Amino acid sequence: MDAAPALPRHPSGMPVGLRLAITLALPVAGAISVTGVYLNKEVLVAAAWVALSIAALVFIQPLIGVAAMTATFMLVAYPTIFQDLGFLTINNLLGLCLAAVLAAHIVTTRDISVLKTRQTVMFVIIGLLLVLSTIHADVIFPVLTQSQSLGVKGKFLDRTSDMMHDYWARLIFLVFFCAFVRTARDIRAMFFTFVLVLFLAVPSALINWWEGTLAHGFRTAASVTAGANANRLAMICLMEMACWWAWVVWHGGNMRWGIALGAIGGALLVVLATGSRSGLLGCGVLAVVVQFGPRHFRVSALQIGVVVLTGVIAVATIVPPQAWDRMLSFSSEDRHAGATASLVAREQTIDTGFAMIRDHPFLGIGIGNFREVSRQVYLDPYFRPPHNSYLWAASEGGLFVLACYLALFWFTWRDLVEATRLVHRDPSCVPIVVATRVMFFLYAFFAIFADLWLNPITYYLIGSVVALRAYLERLPAPVVVVRGARR
């Protein structure tokens, strides 16, 4: 893979044109402030100054903007603190600033290599195919109407607009990631941003559990990040366990061990209380991937015994019995009782999804249409989301979209293998490469049980792998000196 050249830096930290724009913006902001206060629009004035401050900060150090976007995406939030300014959310503001910096770089250097990574190209192809599938859906389902779910919130089943927006917005985020995350310091900063923000799901779930706020009365769920869904919460916890383990094994230290064991123990407890069958299976996947990884990061028999004993004690004492029973329920004679009702619904959803693929193999039924088409065309009594990333891609986008996604992840895996081979050039990246490898396998596994491929975690993982390989390839190979060799 060709490594994109580093973005040139002005001695002051930003291009001359952007410095001029900020200089001109200051008197304009002052005029707006005076006018706004005179008109009793102090909220607009405060929002304008916050926006200007954020923009200036991002222009000086674009990585701050990428880290902030990562944090808001992981929190599953698009907070609009500038309510009176409409569309100007934090992520939109950050995106505009980062786009300006990137555009200035491209104009001054005529270098578009950051737009030509294999992953970016594959995402563009997938996006174009999804656009075609949406147009195709309007033709094959001319009488499809918008309807609401049966839940308390009564949300519309059609999610075409939201999912299409998410797809392109997160692709732009990936471009920013690949463009501005370039050094070891950048990669570490993004890794810790990802880990710490995503970890918020663990204390949130524990607090909800302590207060008795449980999904369906017995399953833990978080109030932040994608952890509001118990199955995704289990995936997040397992990823966090992998990251904290890689970090503490590499760095060591009593204090670090105390912090890491607390984080891993809390995450393990939450996994057991989610009642997630995929979470229980994911524990096995995590153990296997770690044990077949680098020898230095493998778990000893004693450590495995301690983890198992801790889990047994937790299940016997504090884990809700219904949650544990659900984790062990994979079949039942009463197909509509308790946990097995979801299995019946999933089986029906898979059957419906395969019927869609059979009927519309090339362009699918259109992004965001799965539940609507299930209900109105295939008369699925459950009309649930696909809960399977592979099924989602093939049914909503067609087999070509599925093939492109598989190629995308294959390219990313090959880049990860290459980064693993080169990581000796910078040992500070070792725990990040090890943790990313484990998360890659976990993500591929959980994609069987959830429609994850539009999740922001996908874009972080891919961006991190691209940045790791590009950075390590730019480093010179260490020189090996053989002692005693004849001159």
C-alpha cells in the first residue's frame, strides 16, 4: 500500500489562506457580538464564539477535530448545542473545518493520495451501489408506504434517509481520519479516545443496574454509546477487555494493573448481566483469539482460572438469574416463551432476508427498507431488523454490495497483517496493533448477530488499520548489527 505523504505544515501550524480567513473573521465576530447583544440574541452570540473557537482550534491542530468527531460518533450523539443555528451541529462544524484544511492541502500540493486508499475507494463503490439500490427500490415497490412500528415510540420503519446520511457522513469521517492521523502520537491519541469514550458504556450499565433500570426487567443496558442495546453492549465490553489487557501487559506497573483489572472486571460483569447469547459466545471468541495471538499477550492457565472463578461467583450471587438463563437458551419446546421468542423471530427474519436476496439478488431492496418491505411485501409477522450484517448487505444492497464489503474487510485484514509484521519498527504501537487484531475478529463475529457495518466502530477500526500500516511503512527498517563480523 502506498503511504500518503504527510500534510505540509506552515511554521505557524496552518496554511496562509486559513490564517487570513481567521484574521478577517475576528472583526466580523466582534460585529456580530455587538449586534446580537443589542438585539437580545445572547445565545447566538455565545454559539458564534464557541464555533469560532472550535474552528480556530481545528485549523491549528486538525487531530483535535478528528478526535472530537470520533468521541461524538462513539457516544451515538449528534449534539446540537447551537439550536438557533439549525443544521450547525458539532460534527457538522468540525467537518466543515477539517474539509477546509484538507481542501487547502490538496489545492497547494495537488496531492489526492488520501482519497485513493483502497478502503476509501471500496466505500465509494459501495455507496454508489446503495444509491442505485435505492433508485431500484422505488421502481420495484411503487406502492410501498411509510408505516410505524408497534413500539411505544412508534418510529417509522423506513430508515432510508437516515442510513444514507450516516453512510456518507461516516465515509467523510474516514477520509479525515486517514488524512490527519499520521504519527505514532496521533494513532495513540485516537486509540485512547476510542477506548475511553467507548468504556463509558460500562459504568453507565453498572449504574443503571444498581438503580434497577434494566431492559425487559433483567438485562443490563447503558445510557450512552451503542450500549443501549444489550447485545452491542456485550460486544463493546469484550472489545474493552481486549484493549485494557493489551495496554497493561505491554506497559506493566502496579497502578496500571489495578486500573486495568478494575476495567476488565467491570466489563466482564456487565457482559454476564446482558443476557446476550452472542456475548457468551463472544467470550469464547475473545479467549481463542488472545491465545492464538502474540505469545507475550497470551493468558496463563492461572489467569484463565481466576476469570472463570470470578464469573461463576458473579453468576451465583449478583447476576440476574433471568439474564443468565437467557444466555443459555438456544432452543425450547415452547417456541414463544421467554428468550426463545427472539430466536423464533430471528429465524423468520433470516428466512425473509433470503427470500429478498433470491428475488432481488443484484441491487437488493434499497438501503433502510428491510423492515418496511418485510412487513408490506413479504408479510413477515415480526418485521424486525436483519440483525446480521452479511444478510443486511446482501438484502438491502444486493450481492455486489456484500462482495464489496467482504473485499473491503479483506484489504483491511491484509493491512493489519502487514502492520503486525512491521510493528517492531515502533514498539509503542505494539499494544494498539494487538488490541486492534482482537477487535477485528470480535467485530467480524458479532456482525453475524447484528447489523454493524454502518456503525462508527467500523470506520474507526478501518481508519486505525490504514493509519498504522502507513505510519509503520514510512519508518526506516532497524539496522541489525552483527557483533564479531569481519570488516
